[in-house]
Amino acid sequence: MSNSPVTVLGLGAMGKALATAFVTNGHPTTVWNRTPEKAAPLVALGAMRADDVAGAAAAGELVVVCLLDYDSVYQALAPATDALKGRTLVNLTNGTPRQAREMAGWAAAHGISYLDGGIMAIPPGIGTDQAFVLYSGPGGVFEAHRPALERLGAAHFAGEDPGLAALYDIALLSGMYGLFSGVLHALALVNSQEGASVTGFAPMLGEWIGAMAGSIPHHARQIESGDYTQGVVSGIGMQAAAFDNLLHTAEDQGIRPVLFTALRDLMKRRVADGHGAEDISGLVELLRG
């Protein structure tokens, strides 16, 4: 199975990286793209170019699709359902858990084994130790194709629910963008002050964030147990009392604190509801719809 035939549908930046990882690791690889010229570099590496999706699907035991969105996937696959029947479709197109579950149902109705996935890497990282890919769907299907999937990066099985890979993907990206929000605000603050060095400050910020990231497992345990008072070092009441200083400093420095006002409001509401002794993780109770 480690050298099983693979098909890759979609040769954008990510699709090209996926196909390259397969072909350079010795997998007979067939590729398809709406714009056929994009296949040329892969053909030069040894891949075969298919004229249509049905022909591409028929060539691979494992069919990996990575397109713009789920609508694009449906449009591409609709004419090829007969060719896909009995094969395994791995959808690495970014989407939502709901979309993943709906596509799993569509695939089952057409006799297609289905795994949904989430790529946690940029294209240059595919096939290196910098990449990992989340998969969800039938565990047996994942294990059967795991050797090939490992060519793309560390393969992590999220669970049998087809929507779990997309959920974890979006959750990881949410953490990333939350981090970027704080980083951008912090750098803007330093940059607003004459004589302060943003590049000089950056290593200190990275070290601080790394140290704070160590608290993630602690907050996860609190959230899973529902007990936000265990192991509290700095209660949310204390944090909320000082949080306005972040906003006032930003305003004094000419920086709009728009990335932090929602967090301030949630903290004050949680304290007003009588939870000042809890950890900041208790804010998840206000995030639940």
C-alpha cells in the first residue's frame, strides 16, 4: 500500500504540493486540474495527467481532492461518481464540520469511502516534518491508506465523526488568529512610541507567549471538568480590574483597542455574575450559544 496508485484533483499551490509529495515518494500519481497546463511540472516529475476527473479517479485507489471550496468539489466530482465508486476519496479542501458531514453522506450514497481532512501546513511544508494533517471518518479506511497519507505529513486521526477533522482545523486556526490579534496589538503599541524598537521587542514577546502557552493544558482540564476554580493563580476578578489599563494605554498611544474590547466586556460580565474567583477559562460559559 505504501506505493499504491494515487490521484490528486486540483493543482493550486496546495494541490501541487500534495501531488509532488506523492510522486517523489514513488507513488504512481495521476493528476487533474481544470487548467491542464498546471500539470506540466508534475508530469516532468513522473506524474500522469488525466483529461477529466473520471479518468483521473479511475487511475487511483486513493483519490485526494484539494480545491477552492466544497461547491467546487461537488461540481468536479458529480460527473465522475461511477469512476469513484468503490474507491477512497480524501477531501483536503478547507471547510466546516457541517460541510464535511454532508459530503460524507453524499459519498456514502454513491458507494464511495470518504475521509475528510484538515491540512495544518503551508504548501512548502508538505512532505516535511513541519506538516501534519488531520483526518476523520471510518477508522479502517484511514488505517488502510495511512502509509500513503503519511507522505504528506504526520497523519493524525481525529475520529469516526467525519466533521472532527474540520472542527479541529478551524479550532487550531482560531487559536492562531487569536494569537495574531494579540501579537499585532502588542507590536502596534511598541511601534507607536518614539525610541522603542519593534524588532528589539519581538524576541521578548515570543518568549512570553511561549511561556504562557504552557497554561493551555491547565485550562483544557478546567473546561473539560467544568470546574474553573481548580489551580487558580490569578482570578478573573483581579484580571478584569487591571484589564482596562490595556485599553487606556492603547488609546493614549493612538492605537484602537478593537481587538480587546470584546474580551474586556466578557470578563466584566463574568465577574458581575459572581465568578470573580474563577480562572479566565470560565469565559467559555459565555461563549456557548
